[in-house]
Amino acid sequence: LSRASVSNIMPSPLRASRGRTALELLLLLAAASLGTWRNPLLAADPSLHSAFVTVAPDRLLRRKAILPAFLALSFQNLPAGAQQEELTKGRKAQYVGSAKNLREAAEWYRFYVGDLVVATAGVDGGPSATDFECPVGLCASGRALTELINTLIPPQKRDGISSIEAGVINKMYLLARVNGAFDPDTVDLLQAQTQAFTETIKEILQSIKAGEGPEAITRGYRKSLEKLNIFFRTVNELGGATVKELQYLPELPLTQEELANDRYWIAERKAYTDANDPVKKFIDRNSLASRDVREGLKRFPG
């Protein structure tokens, strides 16, 4: 961005400050956009100060008008090595954030959706969702099957997407397409693995529609976990993620026995349950003090 181009886009009162470089002008205007226009640098130039306040009197508008250009110019003035380092940091942050979001979504799929799948076979010794003893789906297993269907299919409205698509599938695609995180061939591989997972969701719905029973639903669900774990292994290997890093995607347990006996998943299950406890959510929304303060008062009531 040259001084001439900056001069052309500025109002005529600002163009009066000839002799300044483009970077100097943007530094001064960025200070103004941040609400620091009483800075001595601007105070020393009354014409610049008055012209800018007249043109953009609202602080937020000043910030929106100036900061993008200022940040772009600042980036362009970095050495080539520093520019590459900033780009790498940005891509790394995007990759970590996308992986973390998918990790949380996968826990929802394993805990919440997995519980629905198990419940279709019967709750506390009750009938399964397809038994004659569960009239029109009014028993616990029938309600679980209804909720499972509602989770896997889009709502009956225009442009609606299912909970599984919004919660897991879209996050898989977003992670695969993080700019600069993976090479094009790898992106194609991750997208193919995402599509393979999506096909297993269709298979579960087809088995429900055909009335094949809880066993078929459980087989389809386990197959979906296997496909999801393949995706996780690929991302971990290509991203170089280790177990202790936020972007690491742990493989999901395939059976209820593994889920109930693995110490890591026991801890994760408890954290998930606590975070989604409706009573705790209500208390958090309506409490004057933060959760940390309330927990401290419980430990030290005096």
C-alpha cells in the first residue's frame, strides 16, 4: 500500500498532511480508531485530529474503517520469514480449534447417541423398541428409538440439517479443509473417510426403516465408530498430534464394556455428564457468583 494510494482514499483534510509516510498515517489513524486519539502524536497535528473526528465521529466506525488496512499494511511490512511464521501460527490455531471442536462432538456421539442405541434394546430389563410389549413406541426403548431417529434425520423444514450432520459430519469436513494444514491429496482422503462415516449413518436409518431391530442398529452404530476412528487416526498421524495435545483425537471405544472400564473414558464420561446436567446448567445461568466462587464457598463456608 503506497503513500499515494493511501492519500487517494482519504478525505481531503487528511490529504493535507503531506510529507508523512503511509505507515505513519495509518499508525496515527489506528491510534484514533482505538479511542486513543488524544495521544500526543495526534495532538501535535490538530488538522489531522479534527479532520479524522469530523469524518468518523463514532469510535466503532473509526475502528472498522481503519484497522483492516492498518493490520494488512503491518503484515506486509514484516520480513518474509516473520510473515511465514504468522501464517503458520494462524493455520496451527485453526487446526487446533477445529480438532478440539470435533473431539467434543465425537464425545457427544459416543455418550449421548450411544446411550440411545443401547436403550433401543430395552431399559432396565424392559421390552425393546420393536417388541409387541412396547405399544406404538410408548415404552422407554421406543422413546429412545424416536429420539435416535430425530437425531439422525433432518428436521422437516427447508434447508434443515440433522443433529449428527451439524454436530459431527460438518466438523469433520471443516477439519479436513483447514487451509494449509493438509496437502490436497490428504484433503481428498479425509473427505472420503468423512463420506464413509456418513454412509454408515444412512445404513442405521435404513435398518430402522426396515424394522430390523436393535441388533442391526447396534451393528451399524459400531461400524460408524470404526469409520470415525479411521478418520481420527489419519488426522493424528498427518497432523503429528500427541496424546497430551488439545488437537489429539482419541479413538472412541467400540463396546459398552470398554467404555465402562477404561479409566480415561470413565473420567471423560463424568465430565460430559456434569457439563450437560440440566440442574447445574440452570444454577450456572441464574447464579450471581461464578462457579469457582460457589465451589470455594462450599469448601470454606466461613
